[in-house]
Amino acid sequence: MSEPREQRAARFKAALMKSGARSDTSLYEHLVRLLSRVREEQPQDPVDVLEEMSRELKRGALQQDRGALRDVPATTPGQWLAEQQRALFSHARDEDEDDLVETPLPNLAEVAFFFQQAGVGLGGEEMQKVSLALRQLSDARPLRSCRFWGKVLGTEANYLVAECREAEPPGGAGGEGPGEGGDEDAAKMIVPPSTYKAPPVVPAEERGTGTNSSAYFVCREPGLPWTRLPDVVPAHITAARRIRKLFTGRLDAPVTSYPPFPGAEAEYLRAQIARISSGTQVSPLGFYHLQEEDEEEDEDEEQGTTRGRVEENPDFEPLPVTAMSKSLSAWVHHVPHILTQGRCVWVNPAEKPAAEPDEDEEEEEEPDEPEREEGPALFTPLSEDAEMDRLPPWSSRLSSALVPRFAVAYVRSNLWPGAHAYARGRKFQNVYIGWGVKSDAAFSPALPPDPQREFPGGPEVTEEADPTPQEERALRAAAEDKDETEDETEEDEDTE
């Protein structure tokens, strides 16, 4: 049975009214506009000008590509990071070859290769980007040396850390610790006397010495701007030893912990870097030696410190890699130990600066002299490091026991997981890749302090007990009798 004519016409009209793939206008709408124009203009040769009129209608509709009218897609984080990293792969074409040779940077490709033999590293692509980022940092700042310290992992982002020695480190103390200075307005307020005596503030070490001997720069990804971490102060180191906190990847993030940490994540990161460097920066025995300074040698001996610079020993004779992999005595610490007070060089916190004596001021009793603290000597072998909960502090290995001739000796720290060092001949290097948390099975959060003593009792603060109804009646009766007696006495005096 054939389909009715009306249904076929309706189906054909519906097909004409479908929009095209490149335009929103359907063939039906285009034909209606074309025939309407022919009717209005009534050309002499409509067959000849029909195609030209159709093209003019299409151009007049201004129908562009549908994709051009859509919103521009947002840039993805990967695309944005790629744009930031484009500057790493660009260099000036007129650079002198001598400038390319004289650089404070180590051969990071060689360092990555040796660490790869020990099973440590970030991968070839990331290490290449890190090398270019370090070059960018050294070009922007006057540095005597610059090396890749490591990578600190975080919950939101990671930190790439560069350890640098500035060409001209600014003088002055490393920073002002919490409690230094003070508000003059708060000191003038009238407050009740307090028996609490704040502990003396331990001063920070100057830049270029002790815990502030190096400057540290961090960035999230290669190609992003480098940020210089603040100098570390003893209060930050002592507070970091009492907490365990993962990093977020934001330098301005608050450190929520107990006991409270006196600073943001930037200060906490700098304190952890100082602790890790002091405990895990190692080198082959005899590679460095101490170049003492003769001018202040006598003064330093009286203070119990050793002043000088750690320099490379030109007469160093490397040990075989097999001997270094079997004995921890072949490795030594070349970074000073951090004392309990948060410094590498001990200072007397009770010592006051010299000042003119005041006659009106009463003489105060001087506190007992604290006992001087002395840490392990410089270049102490790793074999003398103390164990913690029966955990050996170090593990030494050989990268390949099958081909020891081309292998490298390496050690890894068990107290700071992620700290590694390798050595082969006169070449060695240290790196840290971890969460920045010390491995301590016996760690437990600090307990809250003991509650303060209550105010001592006495008659001036003791409340009297309320009288009973019987006592009130007795007092009232005694008062009435006394009044009556006084009235009778006055009447007798008037009668006389």
C-alpha cells in the first residue's frame, strides 16, 4: 500500500527544515528567503542570477564557524606549567662560551646518573628541568655555589630545594626569634606582678655561620619563581624537634600543632632542612679538612669552639668502593652538629651584655652558670652515631655486586628516610627526597603543662559563713536589750 501524498510532503518538508552541519540555517529557510528576494527584486533573468543571490544571502547571514562562538576553554594546570617552563629552554644566542663554562652549578646530569645506580632519583626528565631551574637561579643571583639539596614532599604540592652559598652574604643576625624586642605600649600597662620568669632568648647565628651557613631557595616546580627561605632561629629548631607535621606545599600555611610552633610553614621547612643537613650531610673520610684561621684561634680555644672553613683536601686519596660499602668508618659528617639549644656554637643564655652599673638599682642575684654543651666533633665517623630504638642509623650498600669495578658505594639514613649519599673516587654527593619527618618509633606528643597553683587562702579572701535563724534572733534580741539598757540609763541621768 503506497504512502499518502500528504505524509510524503510532510516528511520531505521536515527534511528540508534540518539545520546543516556548518550552519544553523536550514535549506527550507534559505529557499524561503531566496524566493522572497526574487519576488521583491523581480530580476529580468532570474535563472541566471539565482546562484549569485543565494551566495549573497549566505554571506549576509554572517554565519561563522560554530566553534568560534563558543567560550574559549580554560587553560589547564598542565598547559600553564608548560608555559612557565618554556623560559627554561631558551638561552641568549650571543652568550660567550667562557660564561657557559664558569658556573657555580655542579654537573647534575652526572650526579643523577650515579644516584640512579643506587636506585635514587627523580627521573631523567625532571632532573633535566631541575638543572635548568638551578641555572636560572644562579643567573639571577650572585652565588658562589649552588646545588640541588633535594625534594620535600607535601600533601598539596612538593618543594624543590636548592642549597646556595651567597657571594656576599649580608651581615647581621639570622633573624629575630620570638620574644625578642617587645611592645613598648604593653610594657607601660599596669598589670599585676607575675612570678613567671621567661627563659632567656637564645640568639640566632649570623648569616654565613652555623645553621645559617647556607641559603636555601625553594619552588614548587621547575620554571616557577624561587623563594628564599628565612634564616633559621634556635626557637624554630627546638620547637620542630617536639612536633611531627607533614608539609602542605604552601609556605604561608599555618603550622597547627601542639606545642605551638612559632611561625608558618616557611619557618618550619627551614628548621627541618637545618636538622636534616646537620644529621645526613656526609662525605668520604679525608675528603675535607678544616682550614683554621690564625687571627682568632686563641680566642676561639678559650670559648671551646673551632673556627675555620671546611675546605676540600687536595691530598685526598679515595678509598675503594668495596671498602666504603662495608665500613661506616669511611664516611664522616662534614656539617656541624646542632646542639640542644638550637645552635651549632654554644652560647650562655644567662650572660647579659655589658652595661654601666646603676647605683640606684639593687643588685640582683646572678643565676647559676649553665653547663656548657658540647656536641660531636666535626668529621665524626658514621659508625659513632647513636642508635635509636635498636635501629641502626645508617645502611651502606654497593650499587652492583656483580660488577664492583664500575659500581658506586652509597649510604642511606634510617633516621631520616630519604637521605642518601654516594661516593666513587673523588666524586660524591648528598640528596634528600622524602617527607621531611624523622623516623622515631618512640615519639609521643608533648603532654600539657602542669596546672598552676591556686591563690593561697587567708582571712582577707575567706568568706564568712551565713548565720542561722537562731543566731539571727539571738543577735537581734541582744541588740534590743542593749538599746533598752541605754534608754534607761539616759532617763536616770535626766531625773537626777
